[in-house]
Amino acid sequence: MDIKLAVSRSGHDKDSIYVIVKEEANLVYLADGKLKPVEKPKRKNKKHIQIIKKLPKEITEVFTQENFRNEEIKRAIKLYQKNIP
């Protein structure tokens, strides 16, 4: 399973970290588990985000199944924020 985290680079949510739950041609659907749950993801243009390429193994291990859960998303974002200097 390919987990992708992304940072918003424009808009009122600038510098927010999200998990990409779905991708289309020019759009991505982002969830953070709190304000934007998996059930109602944020729709954003791909050019307005930056995908985080290098993820530590403990973040990718948080997700247990194909379907993302809000608890797992919150945990992955929290782990990532703890690991960045």
C-alpha cells in the first residue's frame, strides 16, 4: 500500500499536513482525520500541494488496511510532525 503525505502550499490551510486518500487527473483528495475526515476529504489542485517523499518506516506501518481510518491518519500526521526537526 502506498501512503502519501502532502503539505498544502497555498490557500488558508497553507503548511497543513494531510494524507492523500484519492488521486484524479489534476486533483487530490486530502484528509487530516480531524477537520477533514476520510468521509469528507478536502479537494485540492495537485499544483497546490507538495508530496512528502521520504517517510520514516514507523509512519507507513501505522496503516493496517487498504481503507484509511481517521485514527490512523491522525497518528501518522502526529508521528511525522514529531520526526521533523
